[in-house]
Amino acid sequence: MLIPYLTLFFILGVLIYFSGSIILISAALTALFLIFINKRSLIYFLIAFLVLGILVANFKHSNFVKKEELLRNNNIFDGYIAEKNSDSYLIVNYKENYKILLYTTKEFSPGDYIKIYSKFEPIQTYKKKNYYSRGIIGKIKENENFTIINKKTVLSSLVKIKYFLINRLTLIDKKAGGLIAAILFGYTSNMKEEYKIFNDLGLSHFLAVSGFNLGIIFLFFNRIFECFGANLRKILSLIICFIFILISSLEPSVLRAFIMIAFVSLSKIVKRPSLGLNNLFIAALLMLLFNPYLIFNRGFIFSYLATFSILILGHYIKNANNDISAALSTFLFITPISLIYNGYFSIYSLILNIILSPFIGILTILSFLSSIIFLVFKLDIFLFPPLFFGIKLFEIITKISKYNIQMFFSMNYITLVSYYLLIFINLIKKEYRKFNYILVLFLISSILYNPKNLKVNIINVGQGDSILIETPYKKVILIDTGPSFDDYIAAKEKIVPFIKRKGYNKIDLLIITHPHKDHFSGFYTILNNFNVYNIAAPFNIDNIKSTLLLKGDEVVMDGVVLKVLYPEVLQQKDDKNENAIVLELSFKDFYMLLPSDVDLDNIDLENKDYDIVQLPHHGSIKSFDINTAEKYKFSVAVVSVGKNNFGHPSNLLMEYLYQRGVRIFRTDINGNITIHTDGKKYFIKGDFDDS
């Protein structure tokens, strides 16, 4: 069982490289000392793999950086259109080994080879780990100057077949066809609302092409090919599975399953023993050697943890059939990680997974066979059976979702580690179980522990504004609800998931600074998703009970004070920005200015000494020019900004603040920005954003 340890230390090396964490290094050394104190020769192997993880991560990172620099100097890009998303296409160039996203409103056919003239844009810093985990280096925008080249390969033909089938399925029935497309290929671009329903019930993994699906396909064809010899039927089944993973865009969960199935099959062919746990860790090691950024890929994380839980915990869950054992093992192991990503889980999740898993297995086989027959005969009737079952499944899931009960919980990493340690302590030698009481006490303490700090979150909503304030005793204040344009509603895409991820299902106070589209568009979306106890604004909101906020008014919650500095009277100016309120946020000795879109050049605020200032109007120099900025004393500036045609934030203002020594945090660069303070000291960081 050496391979799991080697892989874990390789992963630790990767994490040390990307985080530079002294804590991780200390943890690695402590683990080495405690576990392998009597096996010094093994320690050298573990250290070697830890160093290998660091070196591989460095090599891959350098490779991405070099490729990005090379593409920055290009204005001609070519490659196969491998995937179609809701607003973009994935272009893959196998010759020069790069992937880029093409953002366009034009319709292209996946599988075509395209040559396009455009300007390369690197991925935003806070998104790079996520995109690099998928091998995507950058993006280009729509351009009239492009050429479709008649250049076919086996892979491009498979992609064309895949999208021909997807289009046909969704044309016959959008919802059921989308479900079949999701099960077979992980394609969910046409079913955002349906995906949310499944996700809220803890069933989103059914809408992702997974190792579970691949395993079913392998077993099915292994049985079909029984007329051949044992070895040949395994090889033929593996070939079909390999074609399947090529079509599914090499999703981590499917690739993991294929590697494990291949190892099991090959071990039987050569008549050598094979351990599931070893195969799992070998698969992880191989994939991370190829791309260490996969350690940040949600599909990779969930796939390996789910399989690991079944291999480890399933053995201990007795008196239950395989479906119940697998579902319960996965639930116990995955729920804490899911809470970090979502902030909630459905109380129906476990029972629904147990009940639906066999039906999803049957639907997978039926969909796969029906699709093959349809592709041969080109008759829609062959797609009707899986579509019929898909419609019925959607009807059932939709009805259940109306009565869904979600449990909200903010999972911290100390609680997470304590929880997993408690599980592992009970899986290993009995003498270690004496630590159970200590771990249970530690687990309860970590859940109950509240450092009584104030958190201010500048949510990355694009060109707009939304600020979530968490008071020391978990009261929630939301200031503004973000923009909307085209099909994008910031409240739906960003704000609601962000608040739920924090473990909240209520808002104690919702403040709207002014009725501009980039601050007010998500108002009703917020009301429809949370229990909102109080609403306040400097204007009257039609048919909504709200409190009028004017200069001198104060909101006090748990020692946190929001003081209105402007306007003195109800404003009705043509420029809605000048009708906005200016807020001063204070907690003990910490002060922050929140001026919304108000022109601070025309307002003489009494207090100009702050720890942090949110730059007004997304960093516009017309609202906060150099002369005005010189009058204010502050150490940190935050800017809520996205892509825009207004020149926000002002380069001149940014340069002035930089020269002055002010630290600048921007949502378009740093993602979600979080400020923690105990009322005396504070720290600020860009939060990871997985959009």
C-alpha cells in the first residue's frame, strides 16, 4: 500500500507549490515523523515524491505562462471547435498544443476547423487555476475575419456526431433531451434552470458524464461481447469506453474511471492481483503528472473523493445492499466538501440518490443504445424510449423540488479536517480510537467557535455593485443587488450562490443605494431567494415596504454601524448617481467608506480618514479626481468593476494611488474581495471565484 502514500505526498508537493504555505510544509514534516518514524527508507521516497510534486507543478505553470506569452503576440488562431457552450466555443489546436475560448454570437458547428483573426486575452488572474485545470490558456472575441477550413480527423468527426445527436435530442424535447445529453456527454448548456433544480436536491452529479456511467457502459459491453474470449471482450469494451471518453471531452471523472477500469482489466489479462485503492491513487498520480492544476478542478475532487469513500467506507457499512452502501458512503464523505462549495445540502439528497441511482444506470444504457441505433438508421423513433423516461424523471424531480428542504451551514476548514480525522481514526487500529473524544470535542468546538469578527465581501458581479456584510453574530446586510444585461443576471449567477455558499438563507437588511440598473437589477431575484426582513433605500420602492435612509440615519447591528453621510433630503435629480447614498461603515476602530456612484468631488464629507475606501462609480476619475483623492487618508482602495466601455477604473487614478502606496483590490482582477476585521486590525484578500 505504498502507492497511496506516494500519491498523497505528490499532491502535497503540488499544493505547497501553488500555495507557498508554511503550514502545509509543517504538516508534511509532522506526518512523516509521526507515521514513518521507524521506516526511514520510506521517508526518502515520500520526500522525493513531495519534491516531484513541486517540480511538476512548477514545470506546468511555467509552460502555461510561456504559452500565454506566445499567444499574446499572435493575431491569427486556428484549431478544431471541440465544444459549444452557452456563450462561447472551445477551440483546440493539437499541433501547437493549446486551448482557447472563442466568445461570439455567431453560430459555428463543433468539429469544424476554424481560422480566425483576433486579439488574445489572458484569463483573469483569479480564474486561472480553474481554467488551467481544463487546459484553457486564454480567450478571443468575435471577429468577422474568419475562415472555415475543410480539415477532418477522426476526433472532429466524433465531435460532429456528438453535437448532431445533442441537437436532435433537444429538438425533440428540450428538457428530456438535455437530460440525456447531460448523462451521455456532460452537456448542460441548454438546461440552466433544470441544472439548478438537480443541484439544489444534491443530484447534480447525475447531469455530469461520470465514472458511474462509464462503468455501466463497460460492464454492459463486456456482457455483450461474451461470445469472444475473456481477454478480447475486455479489450473491445475498453476501446468503446475510450471512444466514449474522447467524445465526452476527457472529463476528469470519466478519465479517472477509464484508467481504473483499464488497470483492473489488464491485471486480469496478465493474471496479476489488482487493488481498487491502488488503482485509484495511480489514476490520480497519472492525471496530476499530466496537469497538476487538476487539483483545483471540482469534477476531479468530487470524483476521487466519492470513489475513495466507496472503497474505504463501503466495506464498513454492513447489512446494506451495494446501492445503499455506495450512496451512504458518498454522502458521509462528500457532504462536507459540498458545504464548502454550496453552503447547504438537501435533506432528501441521500434517499433520492439511493432510489434514483439504479434508474439512472438503466437510463444510461438505454440512452447509449438508442443513440447508436439512431445514428445508424437516422430515425427519431429510436430516441423516444430514453426521452420518455427522461420526461417522467423530470416530472418527478420537479415535483419533489417544490417541497425541498435545505440545511444551511458554513463549513470551515478546521471543522472539515476534524470531521475527516474522526472518520479515519475509526477505520485504522483500535488503539487510535481513544482520540475519538478529543476529536469530537474539537469538532463541536470548531462548529461553535465564532471569532466575533466583521466580514465585508465585495462580490464580483462585473460592472456593477453588491456588498455582503457579515456581522460578528451572523447578521447579514446586503448593499445593492448587481447588474443585468443580455442573459446575465448578477444576482442569479453570482450573488445568490455566494450568499448561500456562506451558509445563509436570510438577509436581515437589504439596502439599495440608488435605482440604477448596475446596482438594482437583482432586487426581485434576491427577494425570491431569501427571507429578507428589512429593506432600506434613499427612495420609495413601488409596492415594497421599505425604510427611507437620509443623512444622519444609522443602522446598528452587533456593534457594526452603518451611518448615512449623504443625501440630506430625498433627491430627484436626473442623474440617478447623484441620488445615491454614501455610507460610512464602522466597527470599533475600523472605518470604511462606501460612496456607491456618488460624485465625491462635489460633496465635502466631514470625515476623510478611513482604513479602506471603495472608489466611487467603479473607479471613475470624474467621481474621485486626484485633487479629491489627496484630501482623503486611506491605506486600501477597493473597486467593484467589470468589462465596460466607460474607461473604469481610471488608469490615471490607479497610477496616482499606486504611487501614493495605496493597496488596490479590483473585482475584475482579484475576484470576490473579502475584508476581515476584529475592529482593530484587518486583512483583505481576493477570494477564489469558480465561475
